[in-house]
Amino acid sequence: MAGICVVAHALDGTLGRSSLELVGAARALDAGLGLGMAAALLGHGSHLAEATDVLQHHGVTAIYRVDHPLLTAGQTDAALAALESIFQRAAPQVVLVSADTVGRELAPRLAHRMAAALVTEAVELGVEDGVITARRQVYGGRAIATLVVTKRPAVLSVKPRALDVPEPKPATATIEDVAVAIDAGALPTRVREVLREQADVGLEDAQIVIGGGRGMGGPDGFKLLEELAALLDGAVGASRPPADAGWVPISWQIGQTGKTIRPALYIAVGISGATQHIAGASGARTIVAINHDPEAPIFSMAHLGIAGDYREVVPALIAKVKELKGR
Amino acid sequence: MDIIVCLKQVVDPELPVRDFAIDPSTKRQVRDGRPLVISTYDENALEVALQLKDAGGARVTALTLGPQSALGDAVRLALAMGADEAVVVDDPRGPDLLGIEKVGILAAAVRRVGRFDLVLCGCESADWVERAVPPLLAEAIGAACVTFATRVEAADGGLLVRRMADDGFHQVEARLPAVVAIASDEGNRPRLPKVKDIVAAKRKPVQTWPVGDLGVPSVGEGALGVEVREVVVPQRTARCEFVEGEPAEQASALLRRLQDLKLL
Ligand SMILES: Cc1cc2nc3c(=O)[nH]c(=O)nc-3n(C[C@H](O)[C@H](O)[C@H](O)COP(=O)(O)OP(=O)(O)OC[C@H]3O[C@@H](n4cnc5c(N)ncnc54)[C@H](O)[C@@H]3O)c2cc1C
Ligand SMILES: Nc1ncnc2c1ncn2[C@@H]1O[C@H](COP(=O)(O)O)[C@@H](O)[C@H]1O
């Protein structure tokens, strides 16, 4: 196998965007290391053909594909078994995994089984003098660590949405279908049920995100944010306290533990600006803060600010946006 | 059920940014004079253990790896919350070790505790945020693994675990023994110990094991394969432009600015 292997998966049905982010990272690493790159593609059924095309369209020239009925949402143990089978045939030197729901369990376990070096949650990868470097956020986003990977094999997990999807680079791949026997009865975990929370606009893909914090005071405040977001075709997110309190679904949480967003515009309402929150929102091109405390740390990160009570400011915004849009 | 909860002690992660500094010699956060606390989600993990104990009976052991001299408060809090006993693995380098370096030590400590069905961890340490120890530990002790779990129930001789997913939740069945890493939610907010619990905690057993006694060979630098080259504090450069006036004026002015910036 080529020296760099991207773990691409369609466990949730389609090839996730984060798999393509890894392809971009692998292309850049390959330019510096010259090891060649391949993808291990995991999933089940008809989606795999489509995923194969998308990978080729983005420059992948070798694909090891496993189609198995257990390779569905959240099935880390099945994914681990499939990867072990692939890597037994051809051992890669560098494995890239997306730190998504499955990947954050998978990467350290794979590293342990391969006796590999491990870097988790990288937000940037590079090559210096033939050596891989990785950067990641530490101390709640207060600092950035640079790690040097001095050993092979190495397993590197990359934070979803930290990297861009690369430009298409159509290629034709050699495709090897790898037959894997996975004994369902032997797997230590099994996903019994997948519960999806409806959202009109996905938080991570929205160009405009409105985040509410503890300052919203309860679930009712979020109704106002939803009204404003609907007018702007945006999505609503939250800091941790509203998610912890059950005012909003946990999947709305933005930040170190929550989601990473990279919208054109992030409007933070009733959020103080803790580094752990901003860690997930610093990729926003423009940050607007609405907070009644003019000394709140959020104003040292925002580009535009309104010092005021959201209960006055947000309704005023809703009214003006309606005027603007003629609704 | 026998439950081990892995607790890491960290500098209070919510201290103001001005109290944060990196020691260039260790490439880690300066700890001197800063308040030390149990890492945020480890308290949620302990709460989950105590709820399982309340529901069906369990023996809960708190396990922490770090410099013994500094661990007093964390261990006492865990016992006051309701852990039955505590084990301190005394290693002065504890706070600086990477996941791959410490997993062998934690695994040896878990084996020496002996009885365990479930090992609970936090989903990420509040300082280094590696998210590595729970899956590594699961491999090292041959246990099932689920991370970013918010709820855990005993079911059919195993566990039913609610795991956060990108767009909702997964209900995951796990066999025992298992390592489960806990994220916060409304159902696992850490309990506050009462005065009588704090008093009772003083009589609970605490064992201290010097790391050398566990007989774990230290991971050499080459075998580790990762070096921390530098840890830097980025400078923030944004300058906030305040929009003034009455709410209606602020709203109009903000929208105008956003239109200028082609954001609307
Ligand atoms: C390991 C770890 C991981 C974490 N992960 C995350 C994470 O993923 N995401 C996250 O968000 N946090 C995270 N945190 C928590 C983080 O440190 C902060 O505690 C949290 O972000 C604070 O949320 P907040 O700003 O909503 O609340 P607060 O800090 O309480 O701020 C509320 C703000 O609302 C303002 N306000 C109040 N009323 C009004 C009003 N009527 N109008 C306008 N403004 C008002 C106040 O002035 C205040 O500034 C994490 C912490 C740790 C230790
Ligand atoms: N030194 C330690 N002592 C005890 N538990 C630890 C230690 N370091 C990490 N852990 C556990 O592993 C979890 C994840 O840590 P990390 O892999 O650093 O993000 C923590 O929340 C703890 O439960």
C-alpha cells in the first residue's frame, strides 16, 4: 500500500465531508513526504460506489474498499476490524482519521494495535525536513501545541472542520475490494439505535450562525434566536451552559467539546467569550457580540459589538431584518 | 458492579486568561500558585458512577495519576462526593505525560485494583484535551470502549450507553468490562457533598502507590514517537467596533455594517 492512508467512511450513508478534509491533508503530506497516498473506504451498499467516485474526483489513486452490513453509523468495532484486515495486507506508514464520533474512538485504538505514534485532534498538519508536524489546541484553546512525529507508523486524527475540502483533482484509482469477515457476536459494542435531532440548516455548514449563551436565561430566549436565524437562513447554536441545562439539544453546542463552526458570520448572544467556547468559533470570518456587559471578554474577540440587553436588541434586529427583506 | 473512575487533576480551566502562562522549560502550563481541580468531565464521570451505585449498588474507586503532594483536594472531593476509596499513583511527571506514556501506568493500576466491571473517564482532559486515554486504556485492559457518553445504564449483563453523535445520539450496547468516557449533560451534573459527607470522607481508605512499584517500564522517547516542540499562546488581534445608540438604531447600524461587509 501507499505510505499514507486516509480512513474514509460512509458509515452514515454518504461519504462525510471530513473524509475529503483528510484527502486534502494527505495530498499536502504526500507532496512533502513522497510516500504516495491511498484511501481505506468503509461502508455498506450502494453508497459505496458514489463515495468511490467522490474520492477519485479528489485525487485518490488507490482505494481499499470494504462493504459489510455492519459498517453503518457509529459501529466503531466493525470499522476497527475492517481496518485491521486492510492493514494486515498492506501496512501504511501514516494513517489519517477524522476525529468524528467513530474516529475519536478509532484512532487511539488503532494506534495501540499498530504500536504507532499517536496525535489526536490536529487542526493543522505539515512536513518539515521529511518529518510530520501537527498543531493542536490545548488548555481550552488558550494555547497551540506543535508536535513533531518522530516515528512510523503514525496515526493522526484531525478535528472535523479544521481543514478545507481540497479542490477537485480528477484521477482514476485502482480499486481493491477487501473481503472481511466480521463476527457480529464477537463485537464488544453494537449500536442499537440512531437518534437524529432535526435541524433545518446544519450548524457546521451554515454561513450564518447565531449562538446563545447562559445570558439567554432559559429556553424561551432561544425562540427569539431561532426566529432571527430563520430570517437570515442561518442556524442556531449555543455555548455549553444552555446545552448542559437542557435548554437546547447537546448537538447545538459550539466549542472545544462541541462543534467547530466556520461560518461567514457568527453572532454570539449572551455569551461571555470563554476560550473553550471560542475554540469552536474562531474560524468565523466575522464575529458579532451582543452582551449587556461591555467588559465581557467576548468583545475582545468580536469584530462588531452591541453592548445591550438581548431582550431589546434581538427583537429590534428581527424587526429591521423583516423590513429589509420586505416580510 | 465494581467501578473505577479515572480522575485527572488540572489547573482550574476557567481561570481568567491573565492567570494562564506556559513554562518554556516543561512546555506545559505553569501550575504554581494556581488552584487545582478535578478535570471538568471527570466530575461528571464520577457522578455517573455514583448514580449507578445509587441505582443498583456498586463499589466506586477513584484513581488518579499525578504528584501525590498535590492531589489531596481532588481525592478528598471525590471521596466526599461518594467514592468508596481512592488510589493515588504517585508520579511527579504525571501532569506532563502524554496519553501513550501514561496508559501503561493506568492499566497496571486498574489491574492492581483488581476488581472492575466498568472504568469511567472524562471525555477529554480540561488541560491537554487529548481524548486519548479512554480508548487507549480500553485496548490495554481488553475492554469495550464508548466515548462521549452522557448516560450509562446497566442492562442485560452489560451496559446501555447514550453517546453523543454529530447529529444526535447513538444508543450503544456494550459488554463488560468496558471503558466509558463521559461528557456532560443535564442528567450528570456533579453532586455537591454535604458537610457530613466531607467529614465521613476523612475515614475512607486512600492508598498511595509510587509509580515505580507498578513495574511498568517507562516509554522511551523513540518508542513514544511524538515530541512536544513548542506550546505558544496566540495573540488576539481583533478590535471590536461598538455599535452605539438605542436598540432600534443599533439594529439598523449593525445591519448596515453587515451589508457593507457583504454578509447579508
Ligand atoms: C474542558 C472544558 C470544555 C468546555 N467546552 C466548552 C464548549 O465546547 N463550549 C462552550 O461554550 N463552553 C465550554 N466550556 C465552558 C466554558 O469554559 C464557559 O464556562 C462557557 O462557555 C460559558 O458559557 P456562557 O458564555 O454562555 O456563560 P457565562 O460565562 O455565564 O456568560 C453569560 C454572559 O451573558 C451575558 N448576559 C447575561 N444576561 C444578558 C442579557 N439579558 N443580554 C445580553 N447579555 C447577557 C453576561 O454578561 C455574560 O457575559 C468548557 C469548559 C471546560 C473546562
Ligand atoms: N493523570 C491522569 N490520572 C487519572 N486519569 C486520567 C489522567 N489523565 C487522563 N485521565 C483520564 O482520561 C480522560 C481523558 O484524558 P485525555 O486523554 O487527556 O483527554 C480524563 O478525563 C481522565 O478521566
